[in-house]
Amino acid sequence: MDNLSEERMLFLLKKTRIYLLREYPFFGFWALQGNLILTDELPLYALAMTDGKAYYFSKSTIIEYRDFLHIIFIHEVLHNQLEHFQRLQNRVWSLWLIATDLAINSIIKDKLKLPLPRGVLYGKKFAGLSAEMIYEMIHREINPIGNFLLWSDIIEKLEEASEQTYKEIEEEIWKWIMREIKEIIKRLELPENARVCGNLPDKSIRDPAKTKEIQKKIIELIHHAVIYAKGRGIFPAELERYVDELLQPKLDLAETLNLFAYRIGKGMEDYSFYRKNRRENELILPAAIGIERHIVIAIDTSGSIDDETLKIFLSEASALKDNKTKITFVTVDAKAYEPVEISEYDDFYDTIRDAHAIRGGGGTDFRDFFDFLKTLTTPVDGVIFFTDGDAEYPNKEDEPPYPVLWIITMRTNLNVPPFGETFYFDLRD
């Protein structure tokens, strides 16, 4: 086996795809949607990797994991089906790679009932959870600070590289990520030699039109794969449930806000998660049990925000009250205007109207807003900012000590905020 030629290795991978087409046609159909590339070694010592266009296998994987090649293929297919590279937002990259692997391996083991290869990441406490929720749980547990690389950090480093230094900088980034992953795995008490797969982020992810195009193609492939699998008569109930989840929105605004609330709370056990009828203007955020938080809701009222967009922002913001959260409402253009406090007993719209809180219409500069927050007497636990993204942002070095969630429309070419989480909200949907 150690003396397999590359030709023989490629034959085994092609044979595995044929096996998947016969036994697991839904995944086999997807496995055909990319080239096969052999490599001496993959970053992070991964068994395999995908970039959405091809499937990369290390030669050692084919030799040592021959009996698991179909499972490894399914793992990489799941990365593409679940749009993990499109869903990353501006997160800690190493933490996102770990979270997506944990989520996928749970699907393979717990939903599809297939065995996992030795040495891959799996944790019972993460079973059935989305990559986003796993990320938040891990983030809370290890509190990555300091030099952990965000998606935007990596993009910035790669964009600054010249043609001569690109490879060198790329290798340095991988070493950095490897150190981070080892530290995270150690602190989570996961198997220290666990394999993680993934590549470096693609700057095209910041392009909403490109993301939309990829999402459309993925939905089309899912439908074609279902038709193919059903035509073969192999489409078990657990797979049907999985596909139903795939075809639902991956992460809507409500779930994003829930995850944000989780980040600024004390833990999952402190919350009762539920969502009532939005038409009745009820809660999105979970009801907290004995916890008080101070959330600042900021709305961009600069000249680029039209009346219809403003109404949508206000509608989404109005759903954020609960009985353990203090809300401070602020409108912002080139400066922050007089804040309005909204209690659990106040009507959201009446309070804003009576306070004449909707002010603005000028330029867009968010630096004054974050300076303004330093003057508030009640410490801020989190900021939710609705904007079209066309703004002057603070410097990355001025990142505040609390989490910030940017909810940004896709109407214009967007700037990427220097810190915080970002949810791109398409007004056309």
C-alpha cells in the first residue's frame, strides 16, 4: 500500500465516487461536482479539503484511511452543502474551522449513523448544533483574545502581500492558525492530535452578489441530487430530514440575534429560547432568567437611508425588547443623537415618536457614536447597529470591550466593519 502510484490513488478516489453514487447517491452526485487533486500534505494535516471547486486529498490519507474514503468524501461534500465558507462572517478563523468540523462530524455520526475515521473532531455536547451555535459555545468557553486571527485579518494580510511574498505570508498564516487550533483543542480538552480541515478564506465572500450566486447554485445542486437519489430509490428518512434543513434559510436575522444574545449572556442555561409571532411585535431575544443586560440599538439615519429602509430597520429593532434587558435607542449619521431609553412597558414606536428620536440625514461616520457610548452611565453589554454599511468606521485598534453586531443591507458596495459580527440583510428578500 505504501508504494501506491498517484495513478492508483486517483483510481481509488474515482472508485469511491462510484461507490457513493451507488450506495449514497445524494452525496455521490455532489462528489462528482469537483475535480480530484492529490497533494503530498494538506494544511493542518487534514485528511482532505475542499474549496467549493475541487476535492483535495493528501496521499497519506489514501494509504492510511482507505476504508473511510467514502466518509471523508461525505465530510467535504457537507462543507459545500452547508455553505460554511459563505456563513463565516468576521469570526475567528481557527475557531470557525473547528466549529464546522464538529457540526459536520455530528451530522455524519448522529444523523446519518455512519462511523467516523479515527482522529477527527467530535464532541457529544455539540451533537445536533449548528456551526454558529458551536462557535458561540466555544468562544464563550475559551474567550479567544489577543492575536487570534479574524477573517478580516487574514484577508488584509493576503491583500498586502506582493506576488513575491504571497507564498511566504500564506505559510506564516497557516503556522499561526495551527498554533491557535492546538491551543483551542487543548483548552477544550479534545483529542490533541485531532485533524481539522479547511482552507484560507476567499475575499470574494464579502461580495453579496457573488455569495447570492453561490447560494443559488447550491440550492439547484441540492434539488438535482435529491432527484437523482430518489431515482435510484435510495433516500432514507434521516436524509430527507437533513435535506429539509438544508433548504431552509441557513441563518436568518432572528437566529443571528439569538446567537448575539447568547454571546452577551452568561450561558445557555440562563435563557429560555423562544420566538413568538413577529406580527404581534413580540420577542426575538430569549427571555432571560434573573439577568439584566444593557443593549444599545443604533440605527443609521444618514442621507443614504431612505424611508423604506428606515421603516424596515425600526420594525426589526422593535422586536428586541424583553423584561430583563435595558434598551438604549440611538440614531446616528455623522454623530450620535440624543439617546432614548425604552423599558419593557413602553411602546417602541410611541416612545421614539414622543422623543422625536429619528434625527439625521447628514453624512455617515460611526466614530463619534462609539465615543458617545463611553459617556453612558450604565455599562454597555452589546450593540446592535442597523446600517447600509456605507460609512466611516472606527479603527480596529478602537474596538470596544463589548460585542457589536452589524446588520447591513446589501443594496450597495459594502465596507467591511473592522470589528464585531456582521449579518448581511438583503432588502429584496
